[in-house]
Amino acid sequence: MKRIIIVLVAVAALSSCATSRFYSGFTPEASVNEMALLQPVSRQFFLDGKNNEFYSDSLSVVSEQLMEALTPAMGVPVNCVIPLDSLQREEAAAFMAYVAAHDKRQAGEFTIPGALDNLLEESGYRYGLLLFADGVSRDVGDYIGKAAFGLGLGILTTILTMGLVSVYTYPTPAVSFMYAAVLDSQTDRIVFYNLREYEDLNTTSEKSVRRQLSRLLRDFTN
């Protein structure tokens, strides 16, 4: 299974903790009793020793469960969680990937997916908070081995060039992207959008996900 959000390689120049936000002026107060949390969607991949990516269903499920469980504690006024079926999940992921491939200032220009729009209306909610995560993690043992190799390579080049050249290479144990969008079923537009990118963050760790969610939704809740 190929990564849906691979287009975000283009933003790899972001710092290890980067943020990007679109804000239409929508406030949490405007959504009291009118906003639900759409079941979060996550696509998590495992990187093997040869740097091949493999989709991990188990890691994805853990990531989704953590986002769903921790979001209410972030101060976001969601009243319930609306489950998504498999087709709705794919549509949600594809939509977030599409939005992420554009400038954040364009987020409010895109029409939200009809399936999610109808789902919100049928559930009696005007607004829906959609969370999406995309990440890659490496086996700890493989990471240690590659880090040791990088250190050894650096020492060797230093010795061979008598200190003139030093080449140190270190693998990244994990990279995580997380996105949040508030969908308005009345206008069929996004009224809030934010993304955060982290390196060295375990997307299946409660502490890490809590930290990322807090910063992702901070501009919305404060």
C-alpha cells in the first residue's frame, strides 16, 4: 500500500517542529452544541532496514484511537464521535492529502467531500472536526545499528582525511505529520485548518500524540 500523503515530501525543508495554519475567523464558541469529532484517520508506515516502507494497520489503529481519546481533553467543544465507514475514511484521507498539497491560505477554497458533508447533516451537526495523521517509524534496533554506522563512517572519514573532512549520517527514527480541519456542512467549506510536522516523534505514544494534538489545536482553542 502506497502512502497517500507522499506529496508532502515537498515540505521536508520544514523545521523539526513546524506549523501551518488557515483560520477564517471561526471560533469554538460558534460551534457549541454544533460540532462533532469525525472518527480520526491515520496512515502509519514502518521503515525496514533497507528503507522500504510498509503500511502498518496495527500502528494506524493505535494512532487513530489515541487521537480520538485525547481530543476531548484539548478544549475542543466536540459533542460526540461520528464513525466513518471504509469509503468515508478513504475519502477523508484523500481530501486531507489534497488540501495539504496546496498553500494553507487556499484551504477555505475547497469544497468538502459530499460523503462527509451528508454524514454531518444526517447526524445533526453543522461542524465536523476531521483529524488525519501520516507517519513513518523505524525499528529501534535498526535505528541503533544505522546510527552506529553513521558515527563510524564519520570517524573513519576524519581519520583518512586527517581531520579535513567529517561525514556523519544519522537516520530519523520517526517522522509524523498531523492535520486538523473543521468542516462546515452549511457552507461546504473548511473554516479552520492546521498542520504540524515533527521528527523523532512516536505517533503511537500517548505522550507524543498528546503533545502534537495540543500544539495542533492550540490556535483553535485559545
